[in-house]
Amino acid sequence: MIIVMKPKAKAESIEKIKHLIESKGLDAHISAGKEVTIIGVVGDKSKLQDQNLEIFEDVDKIVSVTESYKLANKKFHPEPSRVQVGNVTIGGGSLVIMSGPCAVESKEQLLTTAHAIKKAGAHILRGGAYKPRTSPYAFQGLEEEGLQYMKEAREETGLPVICEVTSLEAIEAAVKYVDMLQIGARNMQNFYLLKEAGKSGLPVLLKRGLSATIDEWLNASEYILAEGNPNVVLCERGIRTFETATRNTLDISAVPVIKEKSHLPIIVDPSHATGVRAYVKPLAMSAIAVGADGLMIETHPNPSTALSDGPQSLNFEQFDKLMKELSPLVALMGKTF
């Protein structure tokens, strides 16, 4: 449940209720807005049934939260969250572009890409050092060597870097090199991994699972948030349907649904959603039009030789052209690059 305080509620009143909640062995999460402060209660609310909270000073009303996810719920946190990744803010008035190769293949490949995407206007460098692939015989990534190249790319370009992690060992290595962790679609419901990512202290990008509902996705984010890490960004990357014309079916409606249900920022990955580079531009534009906070777009120096996901990757010229084509729509939506 949530306790909505009256406008301009006194700090002493808020602290008194917080102390009461915690004295019952529950967690109190305070969300202070411009006018109203909300106190979210996480745990067995029956422990408060003998407390008439409505009559406490400065309490406006008590609202029940029926959804199983609490900390990700917009009722708990009415103001949209902003997540800081290095010098980049995700959420708010800007559109953040994450770009880079699906897999880090070499130092030269990554550094060349980093410089090219920065020149085109991208904000964050993405690259896979750990690659969970459908086939065990496919390229699995350079692991810590790839992370070292990502750190070098950040030092050379100033771009924050994000990398997918697939295990506790990967997290322990990644925190030494990157600015943001990514939990991929196949691990969205790997609850142990989610908890460990939450404990890492780094911002986390959580991709939607292959066949996950939006509520399941938000519940997965709750595992990260419950570890005391508020810096979670969601990523819609397509879901599995009966359609075979594209790799996945991009659920563009997920963006406004998330905006209604949650305060967490959401970005869209049109590259993984389709698996076809020709569809990246129209779906990127669709994502901007429905209010996404950012895009993840794969680029590669030579997609035809890429060890992973070449058919969906843009080369540098194509990426630069796309950034220019997206610019008017970004401005029309009241955002900035």
C-alpha cells in the first residue's frame, strides 16, 4: 500500500510514519514530489492493521496497491525516474542513443566503432563481451578481454559503456570496467542474476524476455530495485509470436503501457527486434513517436563480416545517416539528442 501525505507535509510527520512502518519489520520507501510526498510500504501490510494511519498528522489518504510489483510501480513513485550513466541521463527531456557492435571482436573493431558513433551523435557505447547464443558453437564473446577494450574505448572517447552480463562471475568482472550492466532477454527471469546485478551498485538495463508479459517484466525489475538499486532502465526488444517475417515482433505498445504503469525509463532496441537492418529506421522512428527515452542500435565497421548479428547491424555511414534522419522527429517530440 501507499500513504499519500498532504501537500507541504511536515518532515516530522513523514519521519514518524516511516519509523512506525520500520518498527513493524516493513520497508518504507519515500518518494518526494514537487507538492506531495508518498510513502510506499513493502511487506506484510497486515502488520499495520491495528494502526489507524488515516488519522496521523499530515496523512491525506491510504491507497492499496494490487499489483505484485511495488517499487517499479508508478503509484509508489509518481514522478518519472532519471537514471545517470556516467555523464548521460536516461529519462527526462533527452533521447539517449546506445550504439555499438553486438559482440566485441577486437580492440581495433571496438575503438573504431566508438569513435564513429560518437562523431554521429551517440551517447553510450554498447558491446557484448559475454554472448549467450542459441547455438553453443556460435561466437560466445571475448569475456574480460572484451571488457578491457570497452574501458579503453571509454577513456579515448568519453562515452559511457554498457555490457551484458550472464553470471555472477561476469558481474564481478564487469563492474571493474563498465558504467552499466545489461540483463539480456534470456536472463530476464534469472532471479539470482537480477539480485546480484542489483547489488552491484551500477545502473542496470533490463531487456524484456522472449515471451514475457509486461507485468512479468516489471516484476523482474522489482528484484533489482529490492536490492536497493533504483537505477533500472527497461528495454523493449521484441517478443516471440507466430510471425516469422522478422526475428521477433516489436511490441511498440509496450512503451506507453510502461509509461502508464511504471516510473522507470524505457528504451527500444529495433535491431534485435527485427534482425533486419532495413527495418531499423522505421521502428526507431515509431519508438520515438510513442515516447521512448532512448534507442539501442547495433553498428559494426563491416556488418557482412560480423561474428554476431551482422544482418541487423548498420555500418558507420548508415548509422550517421539514421541519426540525421531521426533528428527532426526528436525535436518534434520535444526532446533533444
